[in-house]
Amino acid sequence: MSAISIQQIVKTFPGKHSVVALDHVDLLVESGELFGIIGPDGAGKTTLFRIIATLLLADEGTATLRGMDVVRDYKKIRKVIGYMPGKFSLYQDLTVEENIQFFATLFLTSLEENYDLIKDIYVQLEPFKDRKAGKLSGGMKQKLALCCALIHRPDVLLLDEPTTGVDPVSRKEFWEMLGRLKTSGMTIVVSTPYMDEAVLCDRIALMQTGKILQTDTPQGIIDSYALQLLAIGGDHLYDTLQLLRHFEGTANCFAFGDKLHLSLKDNSYSAASVTAYLEKNGRTDTTVEPIQPGIEDCFMAYL
Amino acid sequence: MRVLLFLLVKEFQQIFRNPAIIRIIFIMPAVQLLVLPLAADYEVKNVYITVVDNDHSSYSHALVNKLVASDYFVLTGYADSYAQAMLDIEQDRSDLIIEIPGQFERTLVREDKATVSIAANAVNGAKGGIGASYAASLIQDFNTDIRTDWLQLPRYNPYPVIAITGSNWYNLHMRYDLFMVPGILVILLTMVGSFLASINIVYEKEVGTIEQINVSPIRKYQFILGKLIPFWIIGFVVLTIGLVISRVAYGIIPEGSFGLIYLFAAVYLLAFLGIGLLLSTYADTQQQAMFISFFLMMIFILMGGLYTSIDSMPEWAQVIAHLNPVTYFIEVMRMVVMKGSTFADIRSQFFIISGMAVFFNVWAVLNYRKRN
């Protein structure tokens, strides 16, 4: 049985400028998967999480978690999910230990009972256990929030942008923890705006303006990228970018750090024809080389 | 039950860690009870008068002396004319002008009657009105004094005289503190009930912690009780502090039983916690909750009979006053503290407040959503 199944979910936030946050979303998350929802801010990730977590009612469509309907069986669902909102929402005026104990008792369990599950994370928090949650660093806060979401041994863990605003080292550690949690058989759904984190998931869904663009394994998504991709380096990249956007063989061209990524329309164009075009327009100092696409290139191709 | 216990433990941990709340709980009643009853005194004293004496006779002097000798009046000065006296009023140096006409004494003696004019500054309505009537009654007194002097045989008065003596029941010396302190105690409890509780819940909304609570299997009633009980207890603490202060600072010892005060306060606090809870289900930010509370407090206080008598309000306002829970508790407090009323006397107020407690709490619970 799939862990989460979402069919044709629509959610509109009414108002003067009404926003369609989710536009007929379909999604299937298998049991035991580490599933990533990748998308920029405003894609609708949080809305989707809140609907799955039974905090928000959808306008249309159905969603089930372990076969339980999010509207009808919300009481049962709340017992089996662990939800970590994107915004830090633990009690800042309670200590680390008090927060964990409090959330444990809400689920009628205790820290001791599920210690094995959170041990890895808790040992890192232990030196600060008498510190107030509000006084922790960003990375520590996220670890504490994860602890609290895990304390009742949930079946499905929903993590909404757990690594946003966290330093690269803590992010790496966080993903390592998720990897270890997955081995215990837990289904984990995580959202992130960072494309580099996508490859760490078993499967990912690319999301943009309320729509799911594509769902596959990270490699599957990369493999499905049909176009030739070239990386272009050199000086005056901005001028080069403007120039390349007028090239007849360009499907799309974006700046990626210190390089430009150029996708070609079809196989009648190649690195050589791009070099020729650039030289003809007075750009002799550029480097052009074919590269393998990344998740971000796949994402950009939808824009 | 165990969950509720932990919710309460957590709530008290947070309350005791918040120095602002501790200060509000202990300092607010102290300051309000020590300052307000002294300031909110309706007794009009120090009415400033300017005298225009056009007569300069011994009678006119005697009249002025009589006025100034009383506790109520302070002589600003004499003026030569009414117009000049008006200047004192305009510059706010005087509240009353007493004008004694020329030939006052002569007319009085010859014609057996004379007129004195009193002009009052009614910008401060109470002071002007009460000052003028004090002055009128003193002049009346003066009149009686002269008549007594004129009558050589005071043994039997040829005219029948009814002397009026009054006695102020339940408040023998007309002490305003006795009247104000119980009322202010009620306002304190009201603030604890509606302000603190609603702001507390809205804070959880604002910070987002309520999401974590909502997503847990905890029941709605557990969450709500977990919020109501701590503030209910704080209400009792504030009431106790207030009663101690009124005992120590004003020597007010309730005529009635403390048990009755606490019983009524228990139900009253429930009603206001219900209002606070209701407010928090509608407000999304602490700012909104603050302003709504503030707006309601103004109405509750001014239309609750703390400062003004409800019986003298227009009829429509009386209707509003009787929808106001504060009205009933102020009434009951004064009855129990001053008159020593028993439960039988306050039964109707008790049932009305109980009804309000049920009404507001049910509304709040129905309106509280664990999801939207």
C-alpha cells in the first residue's frame, strides 16, 4: 500500500488577488520512501503538507495517508504522522528537554520509550538540554524540531523545508540523519527549495506554481532530459547570455554560477556551431563544453 | 487526564518564566487598588468662588464668611463687578460667582427678602452643579440663622419646622473607597480573565506552536482546559491579593462571607475566560487581540456601573448594561462587601453569570478549530 496518495487536490486561497496554491495535484508516495518535493518558494509545497497533515482542508480532490482519508479519518492520521513545519514552532521559552518531554506526553509516550529512534540526534542536543529552545542556533533548532516530530515513532514523517536557513554543514548532517531514519522503514516526505538536495531522495516531484511538473527518481529525471546541454564560460557572461538567447539553436539559456547553461533545440546544432556563432559575434574568449544535466537544469527547462 | 496534567505543567512553566506576566499579576492589582480609589472620588471639594459684593454690609460679610468657613469653598477673591468676576471663571481660577446685590442688607431687613445670584462654571458639570447646590444650601442656612436672630423668643418657633437628618445605610460615612475598591477588584479579575488568556492563546497562534498541538491527537477540550485552568487559578490569586490590599490599605472587611465572593468569582472568571477564548478564536495576532480586548474593556467598565449609576442611564444603555457581565459582579461585590448579602440575595446575578459562562464557553469551543 502506498503511504500517501493524492488525487486531483485543488486549494485556492480567496481574496482580492486569489491564489491557486494547488492546481489539480496528483502524487503517490510509496511506503519506506524518502520522497522529495522540490520547488521554489510559492510553489505550494507548504499548502500540500498542511493538507496531508490534516491542518488544512482542500477545496477539491482526495488525499489518503496509509489508506486513511485526511478529512474523515484525521484523528487516526494525527497519531501516525510526525509533522515538522517550515517555521520553527516549538516553545521558545521551554528548554530542549522540556520541549521533547512535552511533545512526548501529547502522544502519551516518553523520551525513554523511543530513545533508540532519536538517539543519534539527541546526543547532539544533550549538551544543551537545559537551554531554552529560543536560544539555540538554527541548526540545533531544526534538530530539536526533528526530535519532537519523531518522539512518538511516527509512521510517516512530513518535513516542510527542514534545511531552509541552515548552514551547509548542518544541512549535510540533517540529510545523513534522514538517511538513517529511512533504514528503520519510516516513510519520509521532505520539501526543499535546494536542488542539490534532490539527488539525496529516492524519488522526487518537481513542483512549480501549484502544479507537479514531473515525478521520478532523480536519475530518471536527469535521464529524461532530452536536450544537449553545454556549459559556456569566459568573461562578460551577461553579454554572452544576451547574445546566446538570440541564437537560432537555443532552447533556453540560464546563468549557473560562473557558467552559462545552454540547451540546444535539436541535434543539428552542436558545441562547434555554438562556438562558431559566438566567434562570428566577436566572442573569442569563451569556452564551450558539453555537460551532463543536473536536477536544476531539468527544472529550468520547464520555465 | 495525564495529558491535561502535562499541559498544565507546561503552561505554568511558561507563565513563571515570563517576568512580564508575574509583574502584571502582582503589581497591577497593587497599583490599581492603591491609586484609583483615592483618585476616583466624586466628592466635590475645593470649589473656588469669586465674590462680587455690591453691598459691603455686615450681612453680606457674614454670608461670605459662612461660605468660606465651610470645607467646600475656597475664596479666590473679591471682584468689583460681575464682568470682572467672569474673568476669573474664564481663566479657570474660579468655579462659582456669588453676586450680592447692592442694598442687600437693607432690602432684607425692610422687605424681608433679598436675592443673591450664583453663577456656576459648568465645563466641569459635576463640580459646577454640586458647587451651586452646596452654595444654595449654605445660603438657605444663613437665611435660617438670621431669622433665628430676629426672633427674640426662640423657645417656641411660630412656624412649624421639619428638620431633616439623614443616615447613610451600609456606608455610614459615605466613604468612596468602600464603594470603589470592590468595583476595581472586579475590573482586575476581568482583565486577567479576558486579556491574559486571549493573548496567551493568540501568541501560540502567532508563533506557530498551535500547529504542533493541532497536529497531535490531543483533544480539543484538553487543550482548552489546559488554557483555562491556569488563568482561572491566577484570577483567584489576583482576587486574594486584592482582598488583602483592601483590608490592609483601606481596612475594608467584607460584611458578607469570603466564600460567597470566591464562589461568584469562580463563575465570573469562567465567563470571562470564555470571552477571552472566544476572542482568541477570532483574532490572528496579539495586536488584534489586544485592541479588541481594549475596546471591550472600555465598554465593560464604563457601562458596568463602576463610576456611574446604571439606574440613571437612558433605557437603551440600561439594556446594554444588563448584558454586561461586569455589571453583575460589581453589584454582587458591593452587596456582599457593604451589605453582607447572602447567597439568597445574589441568586439572580449568580444564575445570570452562570448562563453567560456557559454561553461564551460553548460559543468559543464551537468556534475553535483544530484545522481550517
